[in-house]
Amino acid sequence: GTPLPILVMALYGRVFEKDPPRLGQGPKKLQ
Amino acid sequence: LDTFIAAVYEHAVILPNKTEMPVSKEEALLYMNKNIDVLEKAVKLAARMGAHIIVTPEDGIYGWEFTRETIYPYLEGIPAPEVNWTPCKDPKRFGYTPVQERLSCLAKQNSIYVVANIGDKKACNASDPQCPPDGRYQYNTNVVFDSQGKLVARYHKYNLFEPEIQFNFPEDSKVVTFDTPFGKFGIFTCFDIFSHHPAVVVVEEFQVDSIVFPLAWYNTLPLLSAVPFQSSWARAMRVNLLAANTHNTRMHMTGSGIYAPEAVKVYHYDMETHSGQLMLSELKSRPQSDPAYPTPVDWSAFARGVTPFSSAQSDFPGTIYFDEFTFTELKQNTGNYTVCQKDLCCHLTYQMSEKRADEVYALGAFDGLHTVEGQYYLQICTLLKCHTPDLRTCGEPVGSAFTKFEEFSLSGTFGTRYVFPQILLSGSQLAPERYYEILRDGRLKSRS
């Protein structure tokens, strides 16, 4: 293989079941 | 059509002067038309080059520096596509809608689908308990006009980003799709890409082939830069993604591309100039028909079978974008390391060409809720170069590296099937697919 000058390598996982109801500003804005 | 030509335009938005008081409708339209003048050149050129659809960025027509009051003159009433409306033919049907008229005519006169991001206003009154005090909702809105200029899609951004105080959340998340002669499309905006609803739902339940994706994304190294993250999302979700970003080097906004599941077709990343960039690429209308279409991956299959490597190591904490990772240093030019945090264990096997004294690398694991500028749960395995040989700098943004890896294999005991693989090389360049592979058992591995 070709040697690679790596800055960063990642396996970026998202666990949706553990998310709060909203990702963004959050419920406080709604109230 | 079996294939189509997609176009994406990274636009250097002409930002209105920040004002305390709202400007007049006329002045607002003046500014929006300045931006649309630039977008028009891109649309015309893309159409001349045979593009079937062009995507332009979020906030591309008026920018993002507003309060709820000062954005009001820029907003129009945008009806639902069910009304069967072509603004270019019937501009007065829904009141004062000059921006929709102009976008519709751009699409019609150039026979191309045009995707743009504008603002929608909806009046409400006291009978609606959620109605804001000023009697209206304001929505960050993507609109799509087909090649006849007809409004075929309207999407209200569900996951507003923290600074977007000028807009309201829609009451619930709507999944918006539209059909074309070159496949079924989904649509969402910027921060939505982190979400299950609508981002995963539109792919898995609505079975779209491609996503149009206006964004105004500022890059956060090392893990949340637009091009590596969004191309990895297209790879993992196995759909085409047409990502049009704004261009503003002062705010680190750059990074657009046309990403197919099997490969990055074209991307643009430019922190040097202040100009926009048009990109085109041919895509399969149905990515599944491509022989190189990726097979499903069981991301934890390999890692579950690994006995943790027990080389003498001393773990240390480090922060990436406010998340506290557990790191371990790669002390030799070759070796096997395991680092764990909570339920997640990350395994790395690697071979460097040479171990440089002036560059330090670390393997990191994070299993937790990210809580800054949004809240979402992550499980991340990462190999990264530390900013300096001081281990306290691991996790800080890094731009260049001289250490070369001849071989690598990264895997993790993920508790999710939604894992996005990315490799960024020195100079913020994406690693071409020919240099690495993603095995069905979840390993991100160098190609021998």
C-alpha cells in the first residue's frame, strides 16, 4: 500500500436511542 | 435516466450590514438580489454544462446575522408544494414573493432543478398556544423548483443550530422528498445531518436515492469538518449527497461536495480565497445499481472478537470539541493498542514508515453525550496526530503531518449501526478510496 500522512482517522458513531428529543437549541427555547 | 449530472455551488454570501432595526422590504430585496445575481451565474453555467439539478447553500440568499425582527423583511410566505404553483408563471398568486419568482424563473429558463434556502413566514394568533408574541412563525426553509419552475418541495429545518435565534422550530419534523426523472430525492439542512429524524428516516424509511443538502457549516477540526464528515455520512448511509456550503474563510466556512456511496466524486475546500466555486459530477440515479455499491457493515463484528491488546500503556484524558476522550500514545513505529471508555473499546493495529521524535500520535475513545452547540450521543474511535509532542495537545486542531502510515486497521465495539468512517490526510485532504477499505466486519483498513 501507499504510506499515508494521516492527520486523523475516525469511526464516528451516532447512538440515536440515547439522544435527547431535540439536537438543536433544546426545549428551553420552545417554552 | 440511469445517470444525471449534479451541480453544487459553494457561495461566498454577500452579507447585509448587521442592523439593530429591520431594513425596508425594498432594501432586503436589494441584498437578496445581489446574492441571487451570483447564484444566477452558477445556475446558467451549470445548465450549460448539462447539469440536471443545482444545490445552493443554506442562508445563501441573505446570510445568517439576524435577530428575529431584522430577518422579517427578508421572509416570504412559501406555500406547500401541493398548491401546484409555478411562481415564474403566476407570480402574484401568493402575494409578494419576488424571491420565489426569481428562483422559479431561473429554474424554468435554464431547464434545471434549483435548490435554494430562503425564509418562510406564517401568521398565527392567540388561538395557537405556541404562537410567538409577534404573531408569526419564521422558518429556515429549503425550496426546490423543478426544470419547469414549479415549486416541488419545501422543507422547514427541524434541528436549528444554537445561534439560529431568528427562526422557530417546526412543530414536528417532516420528512420531505420529491421525485425526479433521475431518482427520488430527500432534503434537509446542515445540522439535521446529525439527526435520526429526518436524516436517517428519509434514507431508510423513504428509500431516497439522493439527498440535496444546503448548509452553512463552519469546520471544527479534527472530527467535524464538512467534507470528511459529510462524505463519510454518504458512504455509511449509502446514498448520494449533494452538499452546498457557504464560503467564508473568516468563519472557517468552506467544504462542499458531491458524494456517492462508493466514492467522493468531487469536493471543494478552500481556506485561501474569498470566491465561490461550482462543482459538477455525474451520479447514478440509483446508487444501488453501481457495482461498487458498498455492502452493509457490522461495525462491531471484528472488534467484538478481539482480545484487548495488553501492551504496557498509560491512558490519559484529552478533549476534542468539548468531549473528554480517553487516549493512549502510540509509542513505537508499529504495534497494537486498545483503549476503552465505558462500553466502547477501540482496537488499532498500525505500521508507520518511521517514528518521528517531533510528531506524536494517539488512539482515542469517546462514549458519551456531546452537549455543546447541540446535544447528541456519540461513540467514537479515533487515531490522530497531537498538535505538539506534548500529550496535553492531543485533540487540538492539526493541519499537517509528516509521519506516514504504511498499514493500519481501526475497529470498535460499537453499540450502534450508524458509524461514519473518515480519514483526513495532511493539508486537510481526503484520503482517496483506493488507499483504504471498509470491511464488512467493521474494520477501517489500509489496502495492501
